[in-house]
Amino acid sequence: MEPHVFMAVIAGAAMHAGWNAVLKIRLDPFLAVVLVNAACGVIALPIALYLGLPELHVWPWIIAALLLHVVYYLTLTGAYRRADMGLVYPIARGSAPLLTTILSVTLIGEAIDLQARRGAAAFDRTALRLALICGLTITGFTLVDGMGARTAASPHLYAAWLFVLDGVTVTTLGLVWKGRRAIASTLSFVGPGVAGAAMSLTSYWIAVWAMTKAPIGLVAAVRESSVLFGAAIAVIVLHEPLRRERIVAAVLIVIGLVLIKTH
């Protein structure tokens, strides 16, 4: 991985943790997701229209990623209703890179040499199951995004239309599930929502672009550093307790990143 790609993915990881913190604002986590995705769609729409429509062979990848995103948002927000960000985020994000690496090697044939794993604290079993399912969906759409971006005319074209369709799909789901009145209540959180959207869009866009420049599994592993930023945000911003296992996890992540960068 080239140094500029590595640093871009690290920056994207920090922004990813940042937008997840927005989901813990005084608003139902799913409504926060609707707000963030709607804003992402609005931001991405002019770019998508400027770049034009993707070719037909790219649409199956976009649709597959879209469906996986829906499951991702539902499981992630379900877990956030039941547990702290500092507990959910490491499991959801941490379980994905290992699975992504294994599948990218076995299915795509990419060669990767890296090591770094960690444990997580026990908590609400439903939250744990949701976080693990969320991790599986992250694995799925990471692989789909990597292949989709590579088959598209450009990763920017792929990302732009994915964000537009994400915004439409999640907003529609929110209207059907929560109703217009609930969606209208999110307007008082437009500021945090737009900030979260900017971080989410930029972070994801970087990841999609990076997967056209480096092995998908390697990008997923470096992006795992978002767990480190997430732990810091959970403690400093959300005032969640600093537990020993989180400190150990942070140390292991740093060691893993050093191993990735030096091999």
C-alpha cells in the first residue's frame, strides 16, 4: 500500500468513528441513520449527475451493496440502542477485517501478509449478536464495493450513485417504518446530521477509492484503526467508562498497523 493511500485510509477511519458517534446523539439511532444518509444523498447527487450513469454491469454491485447496507444500518442501530458505542463499535468493526481478508484471499486471490486481532468485553447478548451480524454485513459490502469500484469506469462514479441510492432507500424505509412525524423530528438535529454525513461520505469514498489502489483485505485491515478513534470518542466525547480491555485493544491495533505498514 502506497503511503498516501495508507494515510488517506487512516483519515477515513477517524471520520468513520466520528459519524458513528453522531448516532449516539439524543435521537433514535435509526432516525439518526436516516438523517445522515439523506444528507449524504443530497451531497452526492450533483456529483452523480455530473459523472453520469454507471454502465449496466456495475448496477448489480451497487444493488448488492445497497441491500447489505440496509441490514448493516438495522443491526448497527439495534445494537446501539442496547449498548455503548465503546462496546458495539469494536465488535462490529473488528470482526469484519479478518473475514474480509480471508474471503478476499480465497475468493479473489489477493495476497496479504498481516497480523492483528483483539478481544471484546461481554455485554447484552442481543447487542452482541446484532454487532456480529453487522460485522458480517461489513465484510459483504466491503468485498462488493471493492469489486464494484474496480469494474466501474471510476470509483467516484460507483460511490456517488451508491450514496444517492442509499439516501433514497434509507429515507423511504424510515418513512414507512417510523412515519412522517418521526422523520420530521430529526430536523432539529440537522447540524449534527450534516456533520455526520460529511464524515460518512468522505470516509466511505476514501475506502472505495483505496480498494482500487490496494488489496481489499489490506484496506479493510487498515480501516480497522477506526476502532481506536472510536474508543477515544466514546471516552472523551460520550463519557463512556474507560475499561482495561479497551486500552489493550488500542495497543494491539497500533501494533497491527505498524506490522501492516512495515510489511
